[in-house]
Amino acid sequence: MLASTMRTAVYAGSFDPPTNGHLWMIQRGLELFDRLIVAIGSNPSKSYSFPVEQRLELLRESAPKDDRLTIAHFDNRYLVDYAKKMSADYILRGIRSPHDYEYERVMRHINSDMAPEITTVFLMPPRDIAELSSSMIKSLTGPEGWEETVSRYVPPAVFKALSGRGGSC
């Protein structure tokens, strides 16, 4: 397919840590687009449990092996500007709750003001992972028996990394 007709999307997040919900989004993104860039964004107001290099590695180990998939990091720029830089026509976002919807709706309009040529596409995950977030995973780790609960919601590489930390995030 010619580069000018390729549908390229950016799916961005903190991925701290990556979850099965993120993997679901990546898989659906690969089904919908010719090229998918999964990008770890840095938010200076957030503190992270895993350094960006480890999050990149966890995504690379966990995501499907596909030549159309790029895993990257960007920093100190708006997502929509990063999408433009990467020649992406789409931003892929997940909606899990009414709160997510309200936030993403506002961001979609702001992004459209900044770059009307970039379309935001929203996906809603299936019920069994709809409430899944990195924050929830971090809050579940640590107490006795956490391994059985958390192992259902994260890829094996992430579970191993969490286990190596003794379940503390």
C-alpha cells in the first residue's frame, strides 16, 4: 500500500504498566489501521511506577509481533502534534466509563481545533476488561494473594515485572 493511502493511527498512554486492556486496544488498532504507533507519553505532573525504558520493553514483549506496529515514546509535546509529526491521520482512544467519555470528548475537540485533519477514533472494550486500568492494577498489587487476582489482567511480562518488585508499585 502506498504511504499516501495508508491509514496510520497513534494510540498513546502512560502504560504504567501495560494491561490486557491496552493489548485489546492494540489488537483492534491493528485490525482497523494499516499502521499503528503505540506511544508512551510523558506527563510531568505524574509520577510513574516503571521508568519509560521498562514500559517500552514491557509493551514490546507483550504486544503482538507485527511489522505494522511501532512502539515509541514522546515527550514535551501534545499528542496531536506527535500524531502530525508521525504522519498519522488518526488518534485511537479507549472509552471505559462516562468519566473517560467526558474527558476524551473535550480532548477530541481541542485536538480538532489544533489539527482538524486528524480524526479521533474511540473504542469501547468488552465488559470483562472494561474497568481495567494501570491505576487499578497498581492498587491491587501487594496484599496477600494479589498474584492470582492481578495475573488475570496483565500480560505475562508485566506480571513477571510486578512479581519482581514484590508486588509493590
